[in-house]
Amino acid sequence: MTDGNSSRFAWPVRRRTPPGPEGTAEDIAVQDIAEREAVDRQLPPPEPEPMLNPPPRFSLAAFRLAALGLALVLVLALAIMKVFVGGPPSVADLRDQAGVDSWPVLTIGIKDDQPGVGLYDNRKQTWGGFDVDIAYMIAEDLGFRRSEVKFYGIQSEDRARMQASDPAGNRVPVKMVIASYSITQDREQMAGVTFSAPYLFTEQSVLTLRGHSRVTTLGDLKGKQGCSLSTSTSLTAPENAGVIMRSKNLVSECIADLREHKVEAVTTDAAILAGYKDRYPGEFDHWDLGLDATEAWGVNVGENAALKKLVDLTLYRSLKDPKDDRWEQAYKNDLQDEVDQNGTTPIAIATQPDVPKPDIRDLPWEGTFP
């Protein structure tokens, strides 16, 4: 049984008795504990202890960014190694390999008896023609002034030997040959012959005295005497057509035989014969044969492979750089002017032949290629 003022679940409270003989030590201790608990219930709860920073979570984006940065560094390192260590030679390398910087003058073998192509004027002591202008274009890019370019007349059979002649008849070795020299597979396999990319496309034609019966094919000259240059690509087709051919080292010698009626016709590249028709319009007729074969003229640099690349670089720039019109000006001044006198007979293709990009190191600050 409980007291009417008490609850079944009330915790019995011990009251502290005043100090004195009535209160025991046990009663005092119990009362102190009860008071401390009451005070604790009135105080605010303590501040929670701060949590430590959680460990960083793995970031895939950061990992990808780091990997990309590493890849870029590797690519840059490889590019630098390629530019400065490996890869194709630079222009400076090629000049050193070719020996260009050690040449006080640039010696070039060229035809001296072909109006419009390569002609030496004895009276004026000057050179002119398409091959001459192409030679000056190449020389300029190699760093030679016009006064530092020396031309020497060269005969057809000497073009592979790289041996020309001075005015006194002395043999002169030359650094390159620019002499209406057609590129053929047989010639490319000859010792001492290395061709540049082609710089002109023309075709074979026929020149006769004025008033000759019409010549439309080489068959029209079957059984008759003809003349062409020795070691020329123009000898094969007329011989196959039954023309009785004689060969000369100079086209001017063939022209002399034609004038003296020793031969009925002269046949060689149209770009060569067109100059004679233009210079002597009342003396000759120039005939188109309509042959499919194309004569591609190239520069022979002998065995100097580095010089070949430098020549190809000039031809490539001339073709690709819209600001470079040196080839076009040469064609206009030397060959296009002959069109009127030659009528419908083609002279040459009026656009520069395509030039593959030379395998030369293109350093960004050098502007090697346009």
C-alpha cells in the first residue's frame, strides 16, 4: 500500500537533514549526489565535439586532366626531338650537304643556240630564253646574284656528263644543267644524272622550209632525210616511221642543213622549234604532229642529291606561292610571245607542271613552304 500523496512510479527522494547530530554521513552523501544531478539537468547540453575533415573523394575529372597534360608533354617532347634530332633535313642542312655556301659562283650548262629557250647573243654578250630565266630563278633562291651566275654553252651529248665549254672552247664542269633536257627513265638510270621535278611540258613537232607540203604525221616524211639532236628523245619516233635520220649536237646545225636542203625536216621539241619559226617567220613552217608523248624538261644536278631538293623547293614555291610569278613571267616573255608566229601549232603547256612537296624539314620560324 502506498501513501495517497505518492505515485507508484515516483523515485523516493531523500531529503537532506540539517547538519547536526540527527544527520548521518550517509544521508549527507546521498543528498549531495541528488543536488548535483539536479544542477546537471538545468545546465545546457555540452557543445558537440568537432568532426574531423573527411578524407578527399577520388576525382575522375582531375585524373583525366592530369593524363591529358602528360600526353601533351610527351607529344611536345617528341616534336622537339623530331625537329632538332630526327626527321628530314632542313634547308640549312641541304645547303651544307650540297656545298652551296662554298661556291663563289654558280656554273650552269645551258643551250646557246635555241631562240626563246637558251640563246647567247654574241653581239650583246647576253643570255636569254626560258631556260635562262628558270636558271636565274633557282640561283636567286640559292642566294646568288645574277652577276654570280655563269652560263656555259653545252652540247646535247654532254648534258649527262655535266661538262660545258667556255667561249675559248675549254671544257668546264658545271653544277647543274638547264638545257631543254627531257626526263626519261633511261636517263634517270645513267650515272651522273639526277633530275629535278619537271619545270616545263612540251611535245615533239616538225620544222620545214616555208612552202613545204603539209606535215601531219611523221609518216608524211617516210623515206626522206630528217635531222634531230643527238641523244635526243626525238630520234626514236621518226626512225620508227621510216624517216632517214641524222643527228647533230646542236639544233643550229640541223637548221643549217635544212637551209642547205640537205634534210627535208628538223624534228625535236616544239618549244625549241617555235623559236626559229618566231625569229624567221618567212623562212620556216612549223607543224604539229599530234603525238601523245609529253616531253618533260628537268634540271640535271649530277649526283648532288641535296641540290636536287633545293631546286625542287624553288619549283614548289614558284607553283604554290600566289605571290611568286617568276615562272609565269618567264613563260610570258619567252614562249607566249611566240604564239602569234606559230599559229595553231602548240609550243608548250602554259601552266607550270605539278611539283611534289620536297621532303624538307619545315621549321615554323623559317617559312620553308608557302
